[in-house]
Amino acid sequence: MVSRVLAVMTAGVLAVQLATFVLLQFSPLPGPPVFSVAQVAAALRSGSASKDEFRFSEAAGAKENQRGRAIRLSAALATELGVPPSSVSLAFVDPPTLGFGPPRRDHRDPLIANRDSMLVGDFTAALRQPNGRWLLVQPVQSGMNAWRLRIFLLLLVALITVAPFAWLLARWVTRPLAVFADAAERIGRDPRTPALPVSGPTEIAHAATAMNEMQQRLNRYIDDRTVMIGAIAHDLRTPLMRMALRLDRAPDDLRQGVERDVAEMQAMIGAATNYVRGATMAGVRRRLDLRSLAESVVDDFIDRGEPVIMTPGDDVIIEGDPIALKSVVDNLVANAVRYAGDASVVVRRDALHAVLEVIDNGPGVSPDDINRLFEPFFRGERSRNRNTGGLGLGLASVRGVAHLHGGEATVSNRANGGLIVRVALPL
């Protein structure tokens, strides 16, 4: 990777230097405008000249001579005009160029016969008029403006030259990042997704190997936790079974109470085991229609006479575990029916997610409890019904399945009463 980046950067620099060399060869640095004192004096004396040489204007004052060379040339200009030095002013707009460029007229021109008195670069020559105002003379263009334009064009050509190399370099640098981002997203949706291929430059292969090892460690952690919970559940069921067998010799009043406790403990162990397995172990993924899956669950509740409705809409296709997602819909609808007495199921899609919403018209949830509803074994009975409810694992299982698919589950109270449980899954 480093060698490729270095090669592209070197090629880009060489291409820019080559383009600069070619442009300089075909567009050499122009010489500054060169005028003789006699030319400037003739222009000031007549008040007119060729349009491509001077431009004229009038002003109430003139710039003072600030440089030694300007002072000497101003004196020569006054001598040429036959006026006092105080009636003439000469100031250079830019610092005068060192050296002398070629004259703009043929060397046989009598106006520049005195080559020792030359004005080079941008300047302003002024002559006091009889009315007290000053006649100003300036070169039409310095020649350096065209050079600045050429410099700009040179930079533009260099930018265009280096752009393909920059694009290639950016693609090489960002492509592995995009691959790793996609791999991380796939692992978030399904921890059992196939590992990244280990190929390419040494740095990329090393990063891919690290990503694959991280995925393996995550899966081992999930498997170890699931096995541990299964072992605990198995070990707990054995003493519970012995307790149930010994209850046959216990008094009736004692046996009935203990049997209920044993049955409840066995139910809790089974629910906890199912929760851990369902929330941490991904099943077989396939393309499915989330709306059709939700409609099948709603139809089951309707067949049992429950007040559950399904809002119409378009099909929403996602990739997921149909058994786990069906359990999600069943849990949410069952909770809504149990605690609120009704449920309305909405399936829609936004820009990035498939959204499943289960809405009820119950009393809602206390703001103190709403952030705890997804905690295992938590029951928000204080705001709903104290006499009903499961073990508090339904919503926890819902969030676990959502996370396993790379999504999220949230709960919010409705403005007019009731609860909305929303599950967003990536498309």
C-alpha cells in the first residue's frame, strides 16, 4: 500500500513538473514595457499617442518622486520638455524591473536614440498644465499582467494534470476503509457473516486478519455466554425436579404453594434460556417481506378474537431471520393486547430502514420507567396493570433481536395517550 501511494504521488509530481516545463517553454516570461524619456516627453507635450502605448488622464495633484532613479529620470524628462523640474513628476507604480528589456520600437526610431534614459515597468508621468492641473500619462499595460494570467493558466493546467492521480490515490486509500465499514456493518447485522478475504497489500491483509479475529472472539464470547446460561438452567432444573418429587409426601396446603413456586421458577428458567438464545444466536437469514410476516401474526390474534388491526401499505423487503422477527411482532402485539387491550401494527420504510410500529391506546408508561422497559425482568406494572404481565423478558428479547439484525428498538408515549414501540431494521 505504501509503495502504491508513493508511486502515485511521484507520478503526479512528475506530471505537474513536465506540464510546467512545457508551458514555460512555449510561454516565456515577457519583458516589461520599455519607453524612452523622449517618448514620454513627446506624449506629454502633444497630449496624444498611439492607443496601444499610453493612456491619459487629468488630476489635481501628482505623486511625488520617491526613488533615486525616478528622481533622475524626472529631471531628464523636465529637460526634454524644457520645463522646471517642479512641473514634472515621475513615479513608478511597481518597483522598477532590474535590467532592461527590448524596446517596443525599432532601434532606429529617433525617439529612443538615447538608450541610457529608459523607463521600465509601470509608471506614472505627470506634467503641470497652465491651469494648475496635471496631465497624467501611464502605459496601457505593463506586460506583467499577461504573465500573471499565464501563471494562473499554468496552475490550472497543473491542477487538471494532477487531478487523475489524486483521484486514483484517494480511491486506493479509501477503498479499504469502505470495505472495512461494510464488513463492520455486516457483522453488526449478523455476527455469523462470512469472514473478510485476506488479500491485497500487507497493511490491508493485516487489518483484514485483525477484523476476522475480532469477529471470531465476539462469536466465541456469545457462544460461551449461551453455553453458560444453558448449563446454569440445566443445573437448576435438577434440584427443582427433586423438590417436586419430594412434595408428594408434604401436606396439601404446603405442597400446593411450593408447587406453584417450583412451576414459576421453571418457567423463569425456560424464559431466560430462550431469551439468551434468541437474542444472541442468529438464525438462518433470507430475504422476506416484513409486512407479510406481520400480517400473519396479526391474523393469528384476530382469529383468537383480539382487537388487533394492520394498517395497509407497500411491501417492505429486508434480509433477516423469519422466526426471530415473527417472535418480535408476536411479543409486541401480545404486550399491547395484554396491557392496553388493543394493538395497531404499522409497517413502513424510510430512507435507510424498515420500520415496524405497534401502537396501543392504553395509559402509556411513566417517564421514569420508559427507559427501563427493555431491561431484562423489568415490568412496568406501576403505570399499567399490577395483576397481569409476564416475566419482563418480552421487550428485552425484542431489542436483542433488533440489535442482532443491526437495528434498534425504542419506546415512546403518544401525545393523546398510549404507547408506540418502534423497531427499525436496516434495509
